Amino acid sequence: MAVSRIVLLGPPGSGKGTQGKRLAAECGMPQISTGDLLRRAVKAGTELGQMAQRYMNAGQLVPDDVMLGLIREVLANAASSGFILDGFPRTIAQAEGLDVMLVEIVQPVQRALLLDVDGEVLVRRISGRRVCANCGTNQAPAADGTPAAVGTRCPNCGGELIQRDDDREETVRKRLGVYDQQTAPVVAYYAAQRKLARVDGDQPVDDVYAAMLSALSN
Ligand code: AMP
């Protein structure tokens, strides 16, 4: 695959994390998920984590200057081997800041992939999502929509399945509103740079993945 610097865009629950992990594993590139980085900081109780947690639990975005500082640190180690950015940039200020950083190292973003999914589908999908407290793997609801019971075991590692605080329905609706207001303009930003490819994210996961690969090879 010729493209090695990729931004994954899409509303919360559109499948960025799942698809980004698979793409990273199969293409040998690091997946950089700012949500995962923040959750790790929260778990470790660092200063960043304590500050970020308030915003995350309220379904709001962590301030741009904090996020740009975090991504600058991570990219310093990753940019040369390419990257899949998952959950960043989420505002125009972050997209512009990222462009400035990457121009400095002559490694511009090559493709922005948008996973397109309708809002009501997402509310059902995210509020039924369970996550392993140990390995972080998402456990989707059963085919009839019934969520896995909280407290049951992760099929991957045997850890406990929990519901993320920010996956509760009212917080999900707030996160979708934040996405419409602050992150949807980032889609237009990459479209204007002629880097945007749209993928229908409301299909079986393997079909979404195949559509992503095809969008990346065009
Ligand atoms: P995610 O797992 O990507 O949905 O991120 C979970 C939460 O972390 C978001 O709802 C935000 O509060 C915060 N977050 C993650 N990435 C960013 C970002 N690029 N800018 C601001 N906040 C972020």
C-alpha cells in the first residue's frame, strides 16, 4: 500500500478503533488513538489523565493545546514509519496544527478516510458497546442488538467487560453533537485538500475494511 500517513475520521462508534487496529496490524504501521492515550493517562492517574477525565466523562473535547502537545510527542517517535491517526484531529485547530507539525518533517497526511454512519445507528451501537477493562477490546452487541452483560468475561483475554462512562446514552448524544459541531468541519478541511475518501461504515466489519483498503489503494 503506497499510502502510509492516514487520518481516520468518523463519529464516535463508527468503527475507527476496530478498523484502525486491523489496518495497523496488517500494514505494519502504528495506530495512534488519542482516546486510548487519554484513557491510559486516566488509568495511570497522571496530571494529564486527571484533567482529561473531566472532559471525557462530560462527552466534551479535551482542549486543543493539550491534544496538540500530546500528538507532537507521539509523532516525534512514529512519523518516519507512517501512522494511522484514530480520533485526531477532531477540530479545525487540531487539523491545522497537525499540518504545521508534519510540514516541519516533510511528512504530510496522505489520505483522510471517513467512516460514514447515521447518528441513530451510532446511539444504538455505542450504548450497547462493552469494552474489556483489561485488554481494551470492544465487544459489540449480539446480532439481535442485545448488549453483552456488564461483568461477563472478554472472549479475548478473560478480563471483565464494562461499559465506558462516556458510552452511556445521554453522553453518546452529547458526543455526537460535539462531532457535528467541531469535527464535521475537519471532513470538509481534508476534502478541500483533495485527500478525503468516504467509506460506508454501516456494513459488516469485513466489508468496511475491504472498502477502506480499496479507498487507500486508489
Ligand atoms: P474516543 O475513544 O476517540 O472516542 O475518545 C474518547 C474521548 O477522549 C473523547 O470523547 C474526548 O473527550 C477525548 N478525545 C480523544 N481524542 C481527542 C481529540 N483529538 N481532541 C479532543 N478530545 C479528544
